[in-house]
Amino acid sequence: MNETNPAPHGTRKFPQKARISSRKEITRMYHEGTVWKNTELTIISSPGKGSDGRMAVLVSRRLGDAVARNRYKRIVREVFRRNAHVMPPGIDMLIMPRGTRTFIFTNVEQGLLTWAAHLHKSEQT
């Protein structure tokens, strides 16, 4: 560890256990999950296999070239990583950016936190 990079190498990565990578799981969630939308995101959620929530980011080619799509994915993964402590446990989610050109970190973070609050509220009733 040095002064310019206080975190050990690899601690800022998006962990493998937090990813949904199976096409079969994504298809199942797409057809059976609960849909929530706002101006920035569409989130499809369903109960997961483990105690930790997992996520997959799906970005349509309509949203731009590969550079733009990868930027969307990086932003969503970073928002999820930074806010994993407020995400509902045991919920898997598919996150799809909506067709907006102003895809800003704070807007995505607010959308994801609003969804988490909505889910917490619906679990209590």
C-alpha cells in the first residue's frame, strides 16, 4: 500500500459473486421478474439463490456505440458496488439503462436507491 493508492490492488473490482452471467438465469428473470422503471433505468428483480444480491447490466445497441454502452455498464456497476450495503439481500436484478443521453452517475445512483427504498417498503406491507 502506498500513499497515492491507499486501497490494496483488486479491492475496488466488481466481485464475480455479485454478477449474473448465465444466459439461462437472465432469460428466466426477464420473463418471471418484477419490473420497475424510472427515467434512467428499468430494473427487473427476482429472489436470488444466495444471501447476497447479484446483478447483470443489459445495454441495448440503440443506446450507442460500444464505447457508450461500456460507459453505461461501468457507471451502473460502480453505483451498485458503492451502494451494495443498502440493496435488499437475496435479490437478483437485471438493470437496463433507458434511452437517455444524460446518463449521469448521480441520476443512476438516485434511481437505484429509489428502487431499493420502494422494494424495502413493499416487503414491509
